[in-house]
Amino acid sequence: MKNHAHDTPSPTTHSDAEVTQLLRDAGQRVTKLRVAVYRTLLEAKQPLSHPEVQHRLESNIASPVDRVSLYRNLEWLVDIGLAHRITADDRVWRFSARRLEQSNQHPHFHCVSCGQVFCLPESPVSTPTLPKDYSVIEMELVVNGVCAHCGKNKTPH
């Protein structure tokens, strides 16, 4: 996967104390790995795959991170509502911290050339009308296309 400007860490950083408080405010038990994983998602500009989260964690703490423990913590963040999980046509799960400024239901863009996925929070998605006695648990909309970076570098045929 290629790196473009939209996948560099956000200039907004969060201290361990801030992330710990966010987890406590959600009524959750705090561990070092939970803080590190949630902080990684909060500071990412776009949703990250499991290997991308693992790479960022290992770069920051300079030690290996257990793959299964990481996956369990990512799933745990989704289960308690502090993160959401997105998949595109490449069938790779990506994780993103839920942000207060984002609508819970928003589309994502997936570049079919470089594989990057990012949130489109400025484009909220309205819930469709469902038949009687049906209810929405989660909705997902992924727009597949070519990002600006890949579009500029496309070689003519």
C-alpha cells in the first residue's frame, strides 16, 4: 500500500492521560495496549488496517505487539462504540476512532489504485426507510474510485 499525504498522522496528538480518561469515561478498564491502540486510531487521519495499526504501534514503542491481542483490542473498541470498522471491495477490515465531529453514519472513500480508505464525514448518509419491525444496527457506504494522488500519477495508455 502506498502512502499519501492523507495517511500521515494527524497533527493532533493525545497524551496517554487524555486517552486513559476517554476510556474511563466510557466505563472501561484501562490497559497499556488499549491506550496505545485507541491513541493510534485517534491520531490517524484515515482508517487503518490491522497491520497498519501494528506497524504504527511497534514504531512508537519499539517492541513487538501480539497480533491476536491487537485484533481483540480493535474489536473491543468497535464493540463499545469508540471505533468503527470499515471494509471496501478489497475485503480488508480497517478501523477508525469515532470522532465527536463526525456523524455516526458517514461514507468512506476507497482508492482502487493505492488501497487507501478514508472517512467522508462532510457527506452524512441518511438511513433508508425500512419495512415495519426492521431496525438498523449499522450502515456502511464505501465509494470506490481513484484518489487525487493516483489520478495525477496515472500514465496515459
